[in-house]
Amino acid sequence: MNNISLLDGYYSWLLALERRAPLTVDTYRIEIRKYLEWLEKEEIPMGKLSDLSRYLAYRQNVDGLDSRSIAKAISALRSFYRFLENEGYDDNTGFVKMLERPRSYDRLPEVHKREDVDRLLAKIPTDTLPGIRNRALYELIYSSGLRISEAVSMDLTDLFLDKNLARVKGKGDKERLVIFGAEASFWLKNYLKNARQKILGHKLCNALFINKYGKRLSRKGIWKNYRKLAIEASMGTKLHTLRHTFATELLAGGADLRSVQELLGHSDITTTQIYTHIDQSHLRDSHKRYLPNLKNWSTAND
């Protein structure tokens, strides 16, 4: 079977049998396509641990992948070889399980101070219809710790304004309820009452957040609008930072780790644990800033 047919089969398998999220499917397919191209270029057949290690070294040294991206590449390779075994293309795929993932968090995720987020959101021009929409959108993302994909996929029926709740579809199509605060509620009501129908015109669309063409606002559109706003506010342009900030503020406010895991939609609590390290990092910064003459944190707190 040629590489194109193999990739098509793998793509269908991820969607139909593995029930992976579309974004994960696209990421895995891109990674495996690069792997197959590398095998073809090097004239190497599939099926050796040493070759997989060589490929990952190539991706790290030539393509400049960091440890987090290498970990994702390994996940894609493991998934691909499960597909091969399942389809009967290769019955000796156990070796791929021997690949060790590097530490995924060499660097802590970036977070913002609350006052900086407030300053950024206040820069949105709410005297325009797109501005009202964007304010409602980013307030909701920040207030509920949403992924961009989750905000994009929301429909009108997913919003329960009377209870300050929203239903979102996370990774693996897993649904969960999230809570949003008073500020997000205010701007969502403003958007629904004063902006959405005017943007939509005579068109029909179930999507909560729509673009000027009356269609669902895209991930690219959300990120592009945010990037422009963040540059104006002299802040980092990664929208996902709002999610990191949400989680960190919850933990700093006394929320337990399990509750934060549920709100973020993490399937594994070890993913949520990274935010405990971020919070401790903030404590260290405050200690050094306000008590510079005292000894720094002892290694016992590391």
C-alpha cells in the first residue's frame, strides 16, 4: 500500500475508531506524513526502534522541535503503529512502546497578571459590533478557561445565561459544563442582545460566535483578532495563555486540583499539576520582590 492510501486509512481510523478530536487527527496525520517522507528519503523500511529514535533526533536537531513537540510526535507514532497492527499491516509493533517521552514541561506555561488581562480586555473597541462580540468571546475564554476549539464549536443552545453555565465539547468530543463570571455574563448578554443578530443579518447560523459573513467564527479568526489586541497591549500573543491564567488564579484562590481538572477538561490530573508549579513560581517572585533582604526559598520548597 502506498503512503497516500496508508495516510487516508490512518485518518479514517483516527476519526471513526479512535474518535479523536479533529485537531488531534490533523496534527497526527501531519506528523506521520513527515515520518513516512523521512523513511522514503532515507530508504528505510518501517519497523525498528533504532530508526524511530533516528527520526526523532532528526526532528529535534533539524526541525528544532522542543521536548513538548517531541512528546506529541511520539504519541502520533504510537497511535500510527497501533493502526498498522490493527489493520494487519505490521504484527510486530510492540517496540514503539519502548520510546520514552521527554519531560513535557521544560518551561512553565506563560501566565498573565489579572490586571494585565483586565487592561487587555478593556482595549477592545466595544462601540463596534465585532468589538462587542470579541469582548464577549475573550471574557468567556478567560472566565471559563476554554480552549479556542471549544469556544469555536459552541452553539447558542450551549449557553445557559440564567445559570452562568456553558456546555463545551473538549478533546475526544467529551462534553462538560463550565462556569463563567459576572463580567463574561454581562458581555455575552450584550452581544446576544445588541450585536449578534445585526452581524448575522438575514442569514441562519446556530453558532454562538459568528463572523461578518454570518458563519461560525474560525480558530484562525479568533487568534488573529486576539494577536492584534495583544500587540496593542504589549502582551504575549498566545491566546491559550488566558486558559493558563484562569487555572493559576483558581489554584491561587484556594481551589483544589481535582476541581480545576474538571473545569479544564483534563483527562489526566498530571496535566493539571503543572499549574501548582506556576503558582509556586509566582510566590517566589513575590517573595523576592517584597522581601529582598530575607533568604530566598529553601530547596525544600523546590
